[in-house]
Amino acid sequence: MLQEITYLRVSVTDKCNLKCFYCRPDNSEFVPHEEILRYEEIARLVKAMTKYGLKKVRITGGEPLVRPQLEELVRMLREIPEIKDISLTTNGITLAKHAEELRKAGLDRLNISIDSLKPDLFYQITKGKLEDVLEGIKVSKELGYDPIKVNAVIVKGLNEDEALDFVEFGAEYGVEVRFIEMMPIGGELINWSEEKVKPLDEIKQKIEEKYGKLIPSISIGSGAARVYKVPKLNTKIGFITPMSNPFCDGCSKLRLTAEGHIKLCLRTDEEIDAKPVIRNGTDEELDRFIKKVLIEKEISNQKIIKSGYAFSDCRRIMTSIGG
Ligand code: SAM
């Protein structure tokens, strides 16, 4: 029997208005416009995949909000009854401007990336302004997005000392913070090294020293995160530990790149070009293609588990994958 695929991450662009050093190298090239999937094409694939269990779609990038009329895609996805959860991962820089039209179009949830709460360090990491992102969060809270999650990639020696500040920030802003370990995606292009990875168990310990034992919890769409309630503070936090404690078994997630490649797993560059069949195939051909993808996904999962969850040949940079 084919394994269900419940979750698809859809990258709508490989362009970004920030330049985070671990995500997008300076010399990155962009996919030409005509190679990028159109919204109708993305919606066609999503609809066809619902036959195999797809329920959740996360829109990502690059920075998804740099693609014009993103609300049109949200509207198209909202019209697919089997899709129960539509979320967006954004750096939040222009969120204040777009949050309302996206909400009206049917967007359910937001994940917002913030790696530092210190404006100077935030600028050093991203080349953007923290206050723009905070404004985006405020506007989104008022519009009723719930929960709002904040993703913080923790890098040793850079922002690890901000863990407690992030927990307090979560409580103050009413958002759920997710701490993430830095992955070697893009290999030497992003200058990754083992020494930069902060094992999140150490962060968890530090938080427990201050607030008491964390209480295991759950959260809507929590996927790869291990989620906890923080005693004494009315907030939840989560840990995403691809390096120190992988969570690959039973993975039912696929990724669609902006140019229409299906990426089977973050840990390898194995991918299958879906664009020809989405663009020119019949419904039957698309269905056969999806079945083939599900079989390849299962084989890929087994390989990854056998390899001890290794990251191998990850040359594609994160900004062209979508996180
Ligand atoms: N621009 C959007 C944003 O900033 O959220 C969406 C795309 S971004 C690639 C998605 C997520 O991937 C962000 O939270 C980012 O911090 C994370 N990310 C990028 N490179 C990473 C890496 N090497 N290791 C871990 N997370 C990474």
C-alpha cells in the first residue's frame, strides 16, 4: 500500500528580500520567470495529491511575500475542500502590508522567522529591520491568526544567549517560539560547519533551569517540532532537532520547489521534475506521476533511515527549497 502524503511545502519563489548567511549565499542565481510554476499549476498538483491524503499546505520561498498576488494562490487552495490547513512561512518584513488580504483569502496560520531580538544582530544576520517584522506580528495578531509561530535558527556563538529572551518574547507577544538547529543545506556554499550547530537539548536545559520542567504539549500543525508548555509563563515553545535528534521515521512530507521539482527529503538532493506533467499532462498522467513519487518517497525514507539520517549531496540552497 502507498504511504499517505499529508503535508506539502510549496515554494512560490526562490527570491528573497533578506540575505541570511545560512540560507542564501551572495552569488545565488534565480530561476527564470517562465520556469516558475504558475498558481493554477500549483493548485492543480495540490488537488491531484489530495487523493493520496494531502491535507496541509505550507506556502514558502525564498520569501513568498515577494511574489505578487499571493492571495490568489491562497484562494485557489482554499477552494479545495480536502485541504484543511493552509499556512505561510515568511520573514515578516512586508507582512504588515499583506496579512489582511491573505487572511481574507483564507490563510489559516503563520510561521515567522526571527533569529535575533537584538536589532543590530538581526540586521547582521539578515540585512533587514527587526521592527518591520514585529509590526507584522502585531498586525497579524489583531487579524486573528492563531497560533503564530516564530522560527529561530540557533547558531552557536551567535544567538544562543537569546534563548530565554525568546521564551519571554513568546509570552509577551502571544506567539509560539520554535528553536531550530542549523542544517548543512547548501553545503560549503553557506559555510556550514558542525561547530555552528547548537544542540537544542542544552537550550532546553537552560530554559528549565529558569522556568522549571517543561511540560510536553501539542500544537496545531506542529509537524517536526517537539512542543512544550513553559511553566509559570502562558506560552508554548518547540524544538526542531534535525541534527541532534532526527525525526524522519514515518515522514509524510514532500516539498515542491518554485520551478516545479518535488524534493523527497531535505537530507539529499534527490528530486523529481513535476513541471512537464503538471503543465502538459492529462489527469491520468498526473495521477500516475504522483503514485511514482510516493513510491520514490518511501524508498528515499528507507535509505535515509539506513544511512543514520545523514545529510548527503545537499547542494541546493535553502532559499531555493523553502525550509
Ligand atoms: N523567507 C521565509 C522565511 O524566512 O521564513 C521562508 C523561507 S526560509 C528558507 C524557511 C525557514 O528555513 C526559515 O525559518 C529559515 O530560518 C530556515 N532555514 C534556512 N536555512 C536553514 C538552515 N541551513 N538550517 C536550518 N534552518 C534554515
